[in-house]
Amino acid sequence: MRIVRISAFGMALPLRRPYELQGGRLRYEQLDSTMVRIDTDEGVSGWGEACPWGSTYLPAFPRGIRAGIEELAPALIGQDPRRTDVVNSVMDTALPGHPYVKSAIDIACWDILGKATGLPVCDLLGGRRPGDVTIQSSIPSADPPEMLRNIERFSAKGYTIHSAKVGSGVAADIERIEYLAERMPAGSSLTVDVNRAWIPDQAIRVMQATEGVDAYFEQPCATYAECLQVRRATRQPILLDEIIHTYADLLRAHQDRACEGIGLKPNRVGGLTKARRIRDLCVQTGMRLNIEDTGGTALADTAAVHLAQATPARYRRGTWFCHEMITVDPIIGGARNLGGVTRAPEAPGLGAEPDRDALGRPLLVIGG
Ligand code: MG
């Protein structure tokens, strides 16, 4: 089987409500997603999606994906898409780095491998594990009562993990965290996601002041060195997210005992092939995982759910559904919300693909 054509489509994804991170410093109203279709000489086609959370969340931006695919695609024409490690080697040779450019191509190759073998992607990633995958809520920065009302709304729909975004400053964040922790719905778990907003001084003061609170603290500072400094001065469990880009990043975090878990996002690390390697190291070293993507429709969410579904339940913390935060739903099939939990589809491949009518004309077609 050979790749004969790679097409990329742009898609605007308006958010249902403007979304704020870092205590309001970063604001988002619409995402810009790229859908990638790979066609083969045997008539099997695969789909992938790449959607950074705007241009300010990670060193990644939507138009960069399209430019990167244009750069990469000629090297991929003629490759066998079922050989996912080989495809990744070809991409890493043709364009070192730029993992967010490669993710949709890699995911489309897994979709093809699944369709060619008749297996869902979770089975190809090691095998479907028992149990549903928990969906975590995403609670934007706001005043504490509004954040609590938001948590209660999600809780009423069955959600048990809540990721509250903070990062305004020491006093405001201590107040927020204590207010929420005291009032969390019974049986639910709180993540305090700082999205890199604190400097070590602030992180240490907030975390020392809230030491009795049962919560995970996610990505307290912008750099690894800063997070490690915080780690050594505090006692709460830490999740690292934005700064884990490679297997080597995770290996260093394990060696330094820098965290208890990570956020694993296929788009950030370069797709399912590389995410699976990182997942495996987490399982081997006893780290927990949130497995979700940086953004997108139910297509990107479903790819992440396949990897989560193939991860042993005790290492799995949750996933997150961006597709519930946008006003459009152009995907047929896919992993859907079953009351705060989800399951990877049973169909071969991803079990999700765009509705052709929603796509419009491709921005880019490379190959015959
Ligand atoms: Mg995060």
C-alpha cells in the first residue's frame, strides 16, 4: 500500500464561550483546525486532525501546520502508511522538530492501518483496556463562585474530574483554590491547572498555603527548571503538561522525580506513534496520564481516546473533549460523552471522520 495523495482542509471552530487561561492573560474565541486526508493506491483513506489551542498556548500555530505539511508531504508520497514508525522516521528526516505539524499525518496513518486490518486504533496501540475513559471538565479562570457554578454544571452531567484554570496572583489563587476545594461535589477530584502562569516564588507561596488541599497542581511555571524548583519546595502531586514535548523530556522528569503525572497531547508530541512511546514510559515508571489533544473536533478527541482506552486504567486519569466547547460538529461517529465518561469506537480505524459537506475545498493537495 502506498500514499498517493495528501490533502489538508482548514476549518474554523468557534468556541461556545470565550475562554480564558492564566487568570485572564490569554483569551480564546475561535480555534483554527486542519483536517488531513491521506489517500492510498488501494483506495483506503485515513483522516487526522491538528488543532493547536490558538497560537499562544504552545509553540505551534495553525498556519504553521499547513506550511509544514506542504514541506513534508512530498517525502511521504510513495510511503506505506501502515508502517507508522517508518513514516515518522521519514518525517523526522524531512523536517526535524515541528511535532505539531506531523501529528495529523501520523493519526491519518493509524486510521488507515486500522481500516486495512479491520481493527480499531486502540487495539493497534496495545489493546482495548477494560473500563470507560473519564472525561475531565475544563473550568476557565473566573471569580470563585462562577468557577464553582461551572464545576457544579459539569458535575450534574456526570463529570468527576475538574480542571480549574488559575494563575491570577498569589492571594487570588489561594482564595480560589480554598474556595473550590471546600465545596467540591462529593466523589470528585480537583486539578489546579496553572498553565505556566506562576513564577516559582508565586507557585511556592500558593502551594505551601494550600498544602492541606487534595488537588493536583498542573504546569505551575513556564520552564522545566522553574517547575523543578517548585517541586523541591512543595509537597503536592504535580502534573506537567505544556513542557513535555519528547520522550527525553519525560525521561528527565522521571529521573528528577519532577512529577506524578503528565498531560499527554498527541498534537504537542507529534502524533499517536510518539505519544504511545511516552505513554509506555509513564506506565513503566508509575506516572498517571491525562490523554487528550490540544484542541479540535471529535476527530482529534477520538484519536486521543483510542490511546487512553489502550492505557491501563490505574494510570489513566482522564481525557478532555474540546468538541463539546465548540459550536460546530462536523464529525460522523467518534468517541462521545456518555455522562462524564467515554469509550473508543469499535469500528476499524479511528471510527470518526469529517462530514464531507462541512469541509469545503482543500487548502492543499499534494500528489496525484
Ligand atoms: Mg493543562
